[in-house]
Amino acid sequence: WGRHREAGFQPVAPRQLHEHPFDKHMRLRIAACLATVAAATRPPVVVSGATGRVGSAVVRSLVSRRGSAEGVYVLARDAEKAQAMHEGVQCLCAAYDDAEALAEAFGSVPSGFRLFVACSNSPQQAALEGGLCRAAHSAGCAYAVKLSTARQVLEMKQGGPYVAHLEVEALLAELGLPHAVLRPNLFMDEVAMGGFLGVAGPLRESDECSHPFALSPISMIDVRDVADCAAALLDGAQTGRGTGGEWLDLTGPDAIALGGELADCISELRPRPVSITACDADAFVAQRGLPPAALASLSGFLGVLGSHCADVTDAVRQITGRPARSLRDFVRDRSTVFLPSSFERLLGATAPSFAAAARVATASTADDLEDLAADEVLIRVMVAGVNGGADTFSVTRAAAEATGIKLGAEGVGVVVAAGAEADYAAGDRVAFIGGGYSEYTRVKARLCNAVDEGGDAAEQTAARVSGLTAAVALGHTAPVTSGDVVVVTACCGATGSFAVQLAKAAGASVVGTVGSAAKVDAAKQLGVDRVLNYRHESLADVLAAEYPGGVDVAYEGVGGALLGAVCANLKPEGRVLIVGSISQYPHNDETPHHGVEGVGDIMDDVFRPGRTVELPNGGGDDE
């Protein structure tokens, strides 16, 4: 300790020791050493079926657990394919029915290795897996994990795979090879995305499909959970109860019906809700065009799954230390699979008005996904904000002959896909800028803000642009204080309604303009002190007569005569905040000039360039 003090280290109290730089450095070194020791003491593992759905997931899980591919081997008939799928993992090449090739492959692995046993369902499955187990046992395999099928299928002896699984389980016991048998329930992957049972394919072209499990609760499991269980057993201490092995029933956290929970989860990602209705299992199988010999076997298999597989176990948690993945997690992690093949959006071109510019266009979902940049997200639009100014000027002031303009300035939606650099994931709700008039929109992640999933999407949409504009303008650009006189033109509009409430909250007296009798009551409900219908009263006259002291802040989005009126009645240090110019919208036959000296076209000379203009009657530094 004395040498440490001479080097500049100071004593610290024990409760502060974890914060000391020296201690932190030592902890990192210790952690690194422990990781190295753990990697060195973990047994070598050979994964068969490594190019299949479960086997490939087992390899990924092992590599993730270990932090490297050290000690992980894949056994495959197609070495080139296996190597391409599992870069950096050592590949053993052998056909499962070639005893000599298997012996040679296992001979290159250190003795005491562990084996994951899996083979695709086929008439040769029992023979292939049996040959694999015998060769591994002869080569010194110390422990095996066998992928089987649901316990109920085995007990009721329904469906083609059950015979092969029972034979191989019996063989492992006969060989005296310590082992564990994983008996997973139906895979979520198969029901959602599989070619035979999957609903994703039919739902790409329609919002509805039929399925024999629509009303049948099944405790389906994510393939990744099966793989993580296998990896934990293969990587950890031997768990087999002697040579008899152990049997582990793996399920998801809940029993779910496709027509209920799965349809709901998929609907979160779609423009319209999807419907999964019930159908007869025999008819479902027959529609697949399978040979008669397969029909009875598959119908019986589906019957067991649909009527006897609702039990839920906690095996995933017991083996991995974490709960099984939920159906919602599964769907969100594979969100793009469940999207429709196409969607509709509004596109525009340079035109004298929004109505003349807008057209409905059909877009390819695959194209938007393919074009998704690393810093972009694809969003399913829940609510689009109707922003008159942005919508209008996006086409009336666009470049000459511009086409393909994505219309809709803002909205709130659910992320369905995210680029590698985007700080969002599928399922996140965000408020966004750009392309709101679309069932899906692709935007930069920096133009998004996360919002509460349980909040009102319409209110969240309004807050993103209209609310934020008012908050910044009246809270920072021209801060409103108690006693100020604030004029808000178009006070019942999107951003005007926020401005009224913010000004009142600050203690100001608010004068608000409206253009119809119906809006007078709405303005009063917002808290406006003096409501003025500009079609019947002059704003200039009202301000001069009733507020002779002048206006402190004007929140002005109309332009024309109303802009002229507030400028003429400003206090010497008063400020006019330009938030738009409704009077210049194309539907107005004639745009009255504001008449303010030194100010040209509000949109072109002030608003768009972001200029600050000092008025001739201004006083002080704040103009």
C-alpha cells in the first residue's frame, strides 16, 4: 500500500473502494482472467444438424455464451454451407450414415466432447441419429443432448416423428451415454413462418387466413429458447441422471391461440387488424396436396397438438436462468415477416394546391425494407397529423416539376423495422416527421422521438410539431411572463390551441382570433380572455381600444391584415412570432397585404429563411 501511495494512489473508505481507478482496473483484469479460465475449461461441443433451424441456433447460442467459437464444432454433410452459416466455427464433414466418416470426424475432436443430436424429420431419421450416437459414443463422447418432440405426441404416439424419437432415446439409454432429452412443444417459428403451418405467408396478400389452431391454446416455444437450453446443458455441468438421462418438457410462458394472441400481435404491425379463423385439421392438411399416406399421420399429429399441448412448464427458466420469450417478443423480433406485401401512400408533385397534387399510390413493402438505411426506421403509421401549412407548401413551393413527394408532415406510429444504427427496435412507438399520409413510412431515426406506448396517439401527434413549436416559441424565443398581453391568431388551430394554454399557464392575458361563430366557444374553453371573430370585428381596433398599453407577444400564423394589426399595436419591445401564413393558402382568392413596412413576403422573406426583422416602431434590442 505504501508503494501505491508513493505512486499517487490515496486511501479510500471501504464503501468507496469500488469507485477507485486502481480497484476498477483490477476488477477488469480479474474478469478477463475468469473469462479466459472459463473458456479453457468448457468442454468441446459438437453440434449436428447445424444447418437446420434448431442446430444453427444452438451454435449461435454457444458462441454467444462463450464469447468466441473456441471449442465449438459443427458436424454437417455440406461443409461449405455450414462454414458459410457459422464463420469461425470448426467444421466437421461427414454423412450421418457413413460410420467411417463419422469416426474420422469425431477423432479430430478432443476426448470428452459433448454432442447435440438433431436430424431433420424423415423416414431415415432414426437410423441417421442412431448411427451418429453410436459413432460419438465410440469416440469418447461424455454427454449428449437429444432434440425430441412434445411429450404429449410421444405418449399418444401420433404423427410420423414420434417413432424415430423414441427409438433414439432408447438407444442413448442402451449405450449408457449420459444425456438429456429436450421435448419442446410446437415451435412459434413453425406456426408463424413455416411453409406448412405458418400464417405469415397467407397474410402477406390478405388480412385474413384460416388455421386449425386458431382457437386451440398451445404453449408454443421460441426456437431460440430451445437452443439456449441446449447450449446451457452442453456448456455446463453434466445434468443427466446416470445413463437413464433426463427428459425436459420445454414450453413458452403462456398457452396461446393463433386467432387471439397471435392475431393481436401481428395486428400491431399492420395497417389493419388481421383475422385468423378456425378450420378443420383434415381439410387443412388435404389442401396442402400431400399424398394420402401422409394425411392420416399429420392429421393425428395436429390433433394432439391442438387439444393436448396447453400445459406450461418453467423448464426454460430453470435451465437458462431467465423466463421463456413471449409471443409478443417473438413477433417483434421477426416483425418484417408479418408485414403485407404492399401498402398505400399519398404522393404528390409540384402543383398549385394540395388537392391537385395528391394521389394514392401502391408501394412495395419489400422495396422499402431493401432501401432501409442504417440510420432509418420503417414505421407503421397509427395517426397522421393534418398540418395545413406543411402539407400545402410542400407541393406549392416544391422545386419545378418535382414528383414522388411523400405527403404528410407528421404522425405517430410503431416501428416495424430499424437500421443497424437506429436507436429503436420493432414495437417501439414514436412520433415522427415526414411521410405521415401513408400506411408505412420510412424516415430518419433522428426525426423520431419515443413516446409512451399507452398514451393517446392523436394527442402525441399534436404535441410533436404543434405543441413543441408553441413551447419553444413562448418558453424560449419570446418567453411569456405573468401580466403580458399575448395575441394568438387562429387560436383554435393546432399550434394556436397549444399557444393559448401555455400563455395562460404563464399568467398572461390572451387575445385570440377565430374565423367562425362555432370557434368562439372552443376558444373560450381553451381559456382565451378576449375572443375576436375577425369577420365581424377589427383586431386593430380592438387592440387599440381595449389594450392601449400594447401587445407583448403575438403568436401569428395567419398573415395579411391580422399581421398588420398586431405589428401596429406592439409595445416598443414587443415581439411577433411568425408560425405560418394561412392567408397565403391557395384556397384564398386574394391574399391581403399585411402593410408592414420593411417586411416583404412572409413565407419567402421571413418564415422560410428564418429571419428576424426589426420593425420601424420597434424599441430596444428585442424586435
